[in-house]
Amino acid sequence: MSQSTCSKANQPAERMVPGALAALKRQETLLAEIERVSSTGGFCWHPATGKMTCTDQVYRIFELDAAVPLTLPLMGSRIHPEDLALLDDMLERASAQASGFEYQLRLRSEGVKYLLLSARRSEAADDQPSYIGAIQDVTRSRQSEEALGKVRSELSRLARVSTLGALTASIAHEVNQPLAGIMTNASTCLELLGSDPPDLDAARETALRTIRDSERACEVIARLRALFGKRSDKTESVDLNGAAREVIALSLSELHRRGVILRTELADNLPLIAGDRVQLQQVILNLLLNAAEAMSQIEDRPRQVLIRTELEESDQARLTVQDTGVGFEPQEAQRLFEAFYTTKSGGMGIGLSVSRSIVESHGGRLWAELNAGPGATFTFSVPTHGNTGDAQSRCGAHVIASSEPLTGPA
Amino acid sequence: MMTNATLVAIVDDDESMRRSLPELVRKFGFSVRTFTTAEQFLASDCVDRTKCLILDVAMPGMSGPDLQRELSRRGQKIPIVFITGQTDQDLRQQLLAEGAVECLFKPFSAAALREALNTALGVS
């Protein structure tokens, strides 16, 4: 029988009083039912002997015949080839007598099946440690998470499109400037060539200026493509100052058009952060445009935005966007970040909500405060490269937690 | 060009405009001074001598329309040709209503600029 426990030997059933035996049977049936309902099976593993005992539910999860004793190699034959290394890792941890471990594994199944395996060390009778744990089929919750992730990234794309819409005039302005230079230079060049005698040196100079303006137009397009083009999410080392400068370059004329004066205080030697550069730029752009929007009706004081970056003591990189706008009601502070909550007539109310989810997916925080004077300050902080270990486990490595540190220095 | 040629001042924060426009305007036979900001122009000795102002709309600090209002407040009747990267017809109508001679959307042709300058200076 596969059902067994791992602690000291059970009392022989025949020595039990009949009532107790019946009660034990009832409990066993109940436990088996609970395991079935929760898609969770229990197991006990003795690394020294390789002996493994488990409940029927584990066999069902692994789609194995309950008549064949379960071994680690047999488990391995069912595990997705890309996740086999995790079994080796488990063996290593066990031989180092780790106090516990937790893995997310995939099975070779018709569809992919996701399992969560977690175990704790337990001292057995012979003083050899064994591990008692549970294996849960988490395929359904994984599928929901993936569906949620898709919705989230669609929402983020929508937010990008609506930001793009808000920037249309600014972008046209950015492109029209060098185009105007190109047309003026070309006209001047023709005038210079047409004069008698032709002024070739000056004509050459205007041709060179035309090239420079064309290059400038290309740079604008390149920035746009980087920020709004089709792309896949990726993690890289991001220089927050550089990312902020690019956003500022794209939105400067929009800010000028709205009569906004922009100041920057970017910290020197800000450490790199691990993350998605474009997503973070979207957050910065969103905060910047919100700030400009909040000041659109302000006439009695300068419309000023301050973008500041700094390093917090806890090795978090922080970016603040401070405006002199209308601010918000104190009781609104939390609602601001709810999806579809907006105080703007033309807004969709997804900008701040998406921004917060982007920052949180970087292991950071985004919050709003009222200034001592007029206006509001929006701040986000994200871990710098010092914490790459956290960043890696967050970004999809299969080892998701452990009772012992996963990596070396934090 | 003669030093006493008609003075046209250009105010634009955009560098490629400040580099390309003066030469073209000189080719039209005018004398040219350029300024990066409206404040610089107001502080210069050119205000009284400028016969036509080529003025950008969106600039940091004092905007083109701000300068237009300030000049009118001072009683300076300098004809203004606005140039802007913002293709906004409402804005154009508003600027013309406030007395601007023309408002050209960037990029504009040399012919359009020449015509606007001629209108501003009453040359047919």
C-alpha cells in the first residue's frame, strides 16, 4: 500500500481497539478526500536511502501507476526536461541538510502541468534527516495568473497608446523643427547657387546643415520607436537618469507648449537598476504628463515641475516628480492608483494604475504626497543592482523560495 | 549687405532655425539679428530698430504670444510673423486676431516666408 507515514513505525493495527481502528480509517478517508479536493499530495523522502513514500494523490498528479514504488528517477522521468536541473538542486540541498526547499516544476503532460513542491526537514528515528513535504498541482492558478498577466500587458499597451495620443502634438513639433531647418537650408542653398557668381562655400555649408537636421529628425524617430514601437518585455540594466533624460527630450516641447518650466536634479553615480527600461520610461512619462495636466489651470503661480533622482539609504533608486498644480484631496491619495479612477475630463484613468503595477513588478513602490506648498509629488523607488538576486527570482527563475538564502550576497 | 538695411529680428529657441533662417532672410535683402529667448530680445537694443519680428510660438519662459502682448502693452507696433512647429489652426486664428501679420507652420517654404515678410513690411 502506498499510503504510509514516515515517522516512527505505526502501531500494529491488530493491537488497537476496534473503535480506534475505525476512527483511523475514517480519518484516512477524509485526508485522502482533502488531498483530492486540494490537488495536493504528501510525500516523505529519505535521501540517505533514496526511499520515498507518498500518498495516492502524488501518483495521480504524476500520472504514475500506484503499484510501482516511487523513486526520484521515476519522478524525474515525468518532469519537463528543462526543470530536471531542479531535482539535482534538491539532491544537493538535501545532502547539505537544508532545512527546507520549495520548487516550481513542470511535468511532461498533454498540456503543461505546473507543480509546487515544498518540503521541510524532519529528524527521523535513525537520526538521518528525511524530508516531509507536499506536492500541489497549481496548473489552474498558473493559468489564471498567465491570463491576468496578458490582461495587464494589454492594459499597459493601451496606456502607451493613450500616452502616444497625448504626445502627438509634441511629436509632430519635434519632427517639424528639423524639417523646417531642412527646407530653409535647401532654399538658401538654391539661392546661393543661383546668385552670380554662385557662392559655393556658403552653399556647401547649408548642405551640411541640411544633413545635420536630417540626422536630428532620424534621432526623434529612433526615440519614438524605442518608446512606442512593438517590443517584448525584457529585463536589462537601466540607468534611471538616462531613461529620464530621454523621456524629457521627447516631452519638452509639449511642456513648453503648456507653459511648464522643467527643472531636473539628477543624482550623480546612481547605481543601475534591473528592469524594463521602456516600461520605466512609460511611468516617468506618465507622471510628467500628469504633472503638466495638474497645472493646466494654474495662472497665479509659475507652472513648475521638478524631476529628481536620488539614492536612498536602503540602496533603492528613487525618482520624484514634483509639481505646483492643483494637488488632490487627501482622501483621494489611494484611489488615485485605482484603475479607471480619474480626475481628468479626457483621461481613461489607467495611467497611474498601470504605472503602479509596473513599479511593483520591479519590486518597487509608487506613491503620492501633497506638497507643503501648492501641488503634489509622485515618487517611485526601485531596488538597485545590489539586489539582483531578488530581481532574478522575481523574473521567472523556477526556484521561488527557500527557507535558506537562494543566492550569496544580497 | 548694407548696415542700414531693414532689420528683421528672429526669436526662436530652436538651434537649427537660428542657424538656417538668418542666411535666407539676408538673401532676401534684410539685415538680421537672432535671439534664443523673448527675454533676450526685450533686453536688447534692437527693439526700437526692428522692422519685423519672426517669432517662435512655444519657448521656455516667455512664449511668443507673451512677447506679442508685452510689445503691444509697451506700444511697440512691430509687425510679427509667427513660426510654429505646432500645426494648430485655432492658435493661428487667435494670433492673427491679436494682430500678427502671419503664422507659418513649420516646415514652411522660402516663398511663403518671403511673402509674409513683404506683407509685414508693406512691400508689394
